[in-house]
Amino acid sequence: MIQVITPQRAKEIMDTETDCYILDVRTPGEYVQGHILKSISIPLAELPEKAEGIIPDKEKKVLVYCKSGIRAGQAAMILERLGYRMVFNFGGIVDWPFETTQD
């Protein structure tokens, strides 16, 4: 099931639950310019082929974001089709009011 949540709710999940994935579906170039700490980079175009190898547990929460929210929505639908059961779309990094990193 796909749920659309606010960046604030996503941050709350990240801060309180250690057992979730944070997925950035932007391009590698966008990712290196700044991303959310502990996020995994899988560009949207590569998601159908790479998701199951990188995110093997389909029962864990997957928090998805991109730049503005459009690709995150597309990624959430792909993940749902692949059988992921708890997908959360929290939009774009442009709306992320919290810290980012370039590590």
C-alpha cells in the first residue's frame, strides 16, 4: 500500500524506527549534490531492475523521495507492483526542511 506523508512524518519515522529504508530516486548527479542521511540511491530508471537486490525485505517500510515528488510517486507505484507492502512517498527534497549531507 502506498501512503503519501509529509516530510515531517517521514523524519519522525526515520528518527524512531531503525528498520526502514530511505530511498532517493534522483539521478546520481542530483544525489551527490545533497541527500538525506542514510538514504539509498537508486535512480528511477534503474528501480525495476535493482530494487529487489538492494532492498530485499518487502515487509519493511520504504520511504521514497526525489527532487519535487513526481519521480517519488512513480517509484512508489513501481515498488508496489514489485510487492513492497509499506511504501511511503514523502515528496521532494525541495520540501525537506531538515539536514542533508553530501557524504
